[in-house]
Amino acid sequence: MSRLGTESAFDVLARARALEQQGRSVIHLEIGEPDFPTPAHVIEAGKRALDEGWTKYGSPQGMLDLREAIAAYISKTRSINVDPACVCVVPGGKPIMYFTMTALIEEGDEVIYPNPGFPIYESLIRFLGAVPVPIPMVESRGFSFDLDLFRDRLSPRTKLVVLTSPQNPTGGITPAEDVARIAEMLRDRDLMVLSDEIYTRIVYEGEAKSIASFPGMLEKTILLDGFSKTYSMTGWRLGYGVMPKWLAAAVSQLMVNSNSCTASFTQRAGLAALLGPQDCVTAMVAEFRRRRDVIWKGLNEIPGFRCALPAGAFYAFPNVTGTGMSSKQLADLLLNEAGVACLDGAAFGQYGDGYLRFSYANSLANIEEALERIRTVSRRWASGVTTGVRAGRDNQEA
Ligand SMILES: Cc1ncc(COP(=O)(O)O)c(C=O)c1O
């Protein structure tokens, strides 16, 4: 247990709630879940499923008609040919990480993963006794890898490579030509790729290309996706992985040993989400884009902050080294003095130090109020800000 990590967003949420209980006002920009309700037709499908008796055990791998719909959806959106036998439906995106890593990794294996990145990757790598090989996400490259460094870090012991695009916490998208080069580097190696594509529909600039679409890659890729972010269904617990059949068998066995199956009525709601109208997704992304533009502009106006334009997901990740304060001090100050909850970038790995993560899954009015509050407290550090061309250091140099 001592090797298992956590997700600090939940800790910050608890601290923010404690302040609220003392009567303080806090704007929540720490939690990574869409603030929109689950679309009405999906809720209806879930209710109907309960009435129709979808309240029993089902297949550990997931219902066949849902797996068929997922296979058709992934085949279409990633331009590949997915067999429903390669789809595993599980309670959320996270279990795909947990189960596939448990199935694949032996002690001493090396695992390459993005840093800063979703903290659960590193937590599981350490838990399984593997060797974490973090690769910095480079701010000046739109938060994607330095590909020369990536090549250098590959070794005969590399068993798994984790990719995320659009990315949490940076909002970066790996350019298609980089994904192509990564595929070339990995194609002939004896390893697997975990491609976390949970934010793939939340894109503002360019396209998030899946590594599974490149020749020879589908058979060595676990494509992780789900309903949490796209359909605002975080609490329903519904996600899936597309993977080779031999690995799907292992994941099903782990499901039998843990959850038995994913909740049946939840799967019926997921089917309605996938097959029903998609204008709810379009409207959500349009609203996120409006907020992104406001928060990006506003953060760049704060003394000592420098924020790259997020290309996807719903996170802004400003470099705050120009303030002269550590990102941890600053996150604490913003929570305690300004009533704005955000996360220290270091919570996503050592290369996230010097950055803050703001989730803009909150109303435009609240985002504007948060920016105003940050501007007000910025007087504390504004006099010490270096007014050079690039005040802060980039994470490459960290
Ligand atoms: C990159 C990434 N992958 C996966 C997940 C987990 O999704 P789920 O809630 O479906 O388990 C998250 C949630 O924050 C995430 O940010």
C-alpha cells in the first residue's frame, strides 16, 4: 500500500469544502468533471432500464450490443476495424488502467508515461513494482514530448508506453506527425501502448490522432475511452478499452475477480448515449471553448503567469514561475486568501512543478469571478515579478 499514490484533486476538494463549512466562499476550479448534467435522453434510458429489469448480473466483458456499438464507434472515429470481442466494458476509464497494467507488468519492467500526467499512471506503475520512466511534457511544444528524449528513454526493458491526448493536466494535444513518429519507434518493439483517449471529443485546435490508427499499432494498443467526460457521466461509472483478444480475456478474468460486471442499467444508458443525438456533446464543447478563451486570456493578464492556449480537454495549465513563488505556495494562497481552488502542477509529477492546473468545468460567471479574485491577490507578488521576455523557466530546464 505504501507504493500506491492518489489523486490530490480529491484532497483539495476536501480542504475547499472545509473552508466553505466555515462560511468562506470558494470557486471550484480543481475538479476534473464536466459541470453539465448528463443529457436528458441518457438519464431517461437509465431510468427505463431500471424499470425494464436491467438490475441483474451481466457478462464480465460487457453487454454484447454495447460492445458492438463501441466497436462500430471506435472503428468509425479512429479509421480502424475493431472486433466487439476486443472491447471490454468496465466501471469507468480508470479500471482499464488498473486491469491492463496488472495483466501486463512484471516487477522491474520499465513504463514510459507523460509527466506532468494523470497521477494514477505513476501510482499503478510503482504499485506493481515497475520502474517509472517519466517523460516531460514540453511547454514550448504545446505540451507534447521531446521525441529525441522519448527515443533515448526506450530500452529493451520498456514493457508499456502510456500516451494521453488531449492531455490532463496540460490540455495539450500531441500533433499527428508526432504520433506517427512515436508509432514508428514502437512498431517493432516487444511492448504495449496504453493510449488514454478519454478527452478525444473535447478538442478546440487540430485533431487528436489515435496511435491505434497507424499501421501495425492496433495489435499492440489498449485504447482507453469512456462516457465520463464526453457525456458528463462521471458518477455512472462507465468506460471501456479496446485491446487484443488475449488481453481482453485477462481483463475479463480480472473483472470476474473484482466487479463481476459493470452495472447493467448503466450500460443501457451508455448505449443510448452512443447511439442517440450528439448535439449535447457539440453544445458542451462549444461552451468549454468559450470558457477556455476567457480563462486563457485572463490568466495571461495575471502578473507572473504565462499560459499556453489549451488545445483540448478542460484544463488551463499556466506556468507561474514568474511570480517568484512555488506552485504549491501559490495554490495554497489562492485557496486560503482568494477562495479559488486549483491544483499545484507538481501533483501531476515533478515536471509539473512551477505550474497550476485550473479546470474550467465551471460557469463563465464563476471563472470571471475567480480571475478577478486572483488579480486582487496578485498584488502580493506583483512587485517581485520579473518583467523579462520569458520570466519563468520552461519545464525542460527544470
Ligand atoms: C486522463 C484521464 N484518464 C482517465 C480518467 C478517468 O476517467 P473515469 O472517471 O472514467 O474513470 C481521467 C479522469 O479524470 C483522466 O483525466
